[in-house]
Amino acid sequence: MHVTLFGLILLPLCLLWFPRPERLLVLILVTGVFGAATPMVIGSLGLPPTAPPAAMFVLYVISQIGFGVQFEGARTVMRTLEPYLLAITYGLISALVMPRLFAHQLQVWPQKEGVIYGTVPLMPGPGNVTQSFYLMMTCSVLVAAALYLARREIDLVRLVRAYLWCGGLAIFFAGWQLVHKLSGLWFPYAFISNNPGFVLTNSETFGFVPRINGSFVEPSDLAHYLSGLVFASGWLVLRGFPSRLPRWTLVGGAFAMLISTSTTGIAMLVLGAGGCALIALLRQRTAVARRVVGVGVPLLAALVVAGGVVVTLKPSVGRSLDVVYSSTLAKQKSASFSDRTQKDLDALATVFPTLGFGTGWGSFRSSSLVPGLLAGLGVWGTALVAWFVLRVVKLLRRARRAGEAAAVNAHDLWAIEATRAACSGALLGALISAPEIVNLDFYVLLATLIAASVRVAVLGRTTVAVPAPIVSA
């Protein structure tokens, strides 16, 4: 076991900011950008970079509860989280019971591929342990953050701005890596890609075009992170957020998703652009339509100019654009698409043999979210997750009605707008190409969404001098 250079910077900050829980939350958002880094190597595995600040934050909240601190809106927060807590409990029990109950009766895709690529017989394994650890970590962060952020004195828009700035950091590393691969400029791989538990894809290319993963393990991870950022930035711009920061992160995020050459990223851009056009068409409001045109045209122009600069600096890139375009359109015929589809089909095939109870959390690694939930949690655990989503939607509707009926803090309304767009983008990206969502920055955003909704719907706030969203949700 040893501490990396990344850990020598991160761990002292966690200790220094233990009395400042809001900074710990920001630190979770910052470390969420460094998906391929680790602060500490334990054996052949690396500790997730978000784990130290998350552990310190949860410890702080537990200490406050021990000292008798009462959290505002705690009853509504916990009621909203009830289905989620039941799903987590079911997942932990299933990880212990199901691999033993159905041992050697099913073939599963393991969390880590061995020497031989393919399915293996179901049995208890390290995947059940590691994924249960992630499950407990995400649960503790979501509950602790939702309780803490419902407090009266916390400005949630500061957390939203921090998230946008962290997105800018991810864009910066993606751009830096692109320049590095095109010109040979030094890139800090030893600092941000030091987790021995991952197989990095820094040398992948698409024809002559280098694939960009930035500070993440692979391009799809970068695209999944940027999905939430681009959705949040675009939605804030359309709603008239009083800052230019979302405009920059929208343009930069779209460019970074394109240079990643990830099919997920390209699909998310198409869905986002189509959603904006649909909103402008359905709303039929001049302000919204003006913003769609005012953002879409400059964004398209910026991407064209950026692409022209890259092609000018590296003429071979231009010859490879057709390769990228053709490969994206022919994705359904590719070996990787067939492989991912087969994993999802195999995951769905475990539902009936296990009587809907699943193979146990951590036993099966699918390609996308819903098959992964059905394979790991079964029908019953997945139903609990769906129930939780409905609870959150119900709380959002309640907050919308409260915001329309009374004067509330515009900061809380903006926090709801930003975090629901970010969570929707991340969730949509996971539905396309992620077996699960274990990124703690996502759960900080989800906790912010729940806390802001509780503050508006239940607690109420006085109005502050900040423009409110231009149209109702």
C-alpha cells in the first residue's frame, strides 16, 4: 500500500477541510473529474479519487447527528429516499445470497475480465465485494448530502457553479490531451492516470484521429461525464441563467464530446440538440426560441471553427473524419456493438431462471443500465429503483407548484433546474452505455436536487435578488 502524488495533494485537503463540509462536497465534484486517478494504491487496486472527501463528509454529518443537530426537512428527505434505501438493502443482501443460491446454474459476465474473455459460471467473487462497497459509499453520500444541503444557510447555486467549473476542468484536460497527441506536448499521465485497477486506452485511434479520454479511463467515460454537463449547461442557457459560464461549458463540452469520438457522446449531442429544438417548438415562446437560435448558431459556428483549426494544424485529421463518420453510422455492424448487445441480452436472460431475484449485485457486468439492474437486483430491486425515481419526480412537481404559488429563493429554483438537467443527462447516458452509476459526483448532484426541492416545496424561502427561470418547468 502506498500513497500516490495525487493522494499527497488530496488527503491533506480532506483533513484540512473536515470542518468545512461544503468544501468537501466541492472536492467530491473536483475529484470526480479524475476518473483514472487514485490517491492510494492498495495491492493491485486503486482507491477511487472521490472516496476520501466522501468519507470525510459522511463522517462530519454523522458527527453532527451524534451531537444532536437537527436537519431541516429531514422527514421529507428520508421519505423520498425510502425506496432507494430499500433497493440498497436488497442489493447488499442479494450480493451475499444470490451467487450462492444460484451457484453454477447460470453463466455471467464478470466485473473484471480474466485471461479468457467470455462468460463464467455464477459464484461468489470479488465483484460482489467491490460493488457492494460502491453501493454503500454512494448511498451514504446521497443520504448525508441530501440531509445537509437542506439547511437554510447553504447557497446551492455555489455548488452548481462549482460543478460547471469542474466540467470546465474536464474539458481542459481533454483539449490538452488532444494537443499532446497532435503535437507531442507533455501530458501528466503519471498524475491523472495512475490507477492500476484500470486498463487505460490512451493510445486508441480512429484512423488518423486520436481518441480522447482526458482524465478518464476511456472515451466513453469522458462522454458520459460530459453528458450531464452539456445537458445542464444547455438547459441553464435556455432558462436564462444570469452567467456566461454555462455558455462556455456548453460549447467546450460539445467540442470535447466530439473529439472523444465516442458514439455515446455523439448520440447525446444529437438528443440534446433535438430536445432543444422540440422545446422551442412546443413552448412557442419568443424568449425560449430566441435562446435556442442564439445558442445553437454560435455553438455550431464555434465547433466548425475549432474543427477547421484542428484540420489546418493536422491535415491527416481531415482525411480521417470520414472514417469517424462512417464508423459511427455503421456502429450497429461493429464487433463492439455486437459484444455490448450480447452482454445486455445475456443479462436479460438471467431474469427468469432466478425467478426475478437477480444474480446478486456485482455478479454481472452488462453494457447498459437497465439490463444491469435487472441482472443484479432482479425485477424486485429494479422496481424499487423505479419507485424511487417516481418519488423524486413527485417531489419535483410539488416544488414546481410551490414555486409558482409563493415567493421562494430563486437560488433554489436555479439549483433544481441545473441538477435535474445534469442528472437527466447522466442517466440518459447510462441508459445507452453504462452498466451502473457509481460516480459520487452524480449522487452529490442528485442530493442537491432533492434538497433544493425540499427547500422549495416544504420549507419555503424568502426571495433574493436573482432572476428566476424564464419559463416554468
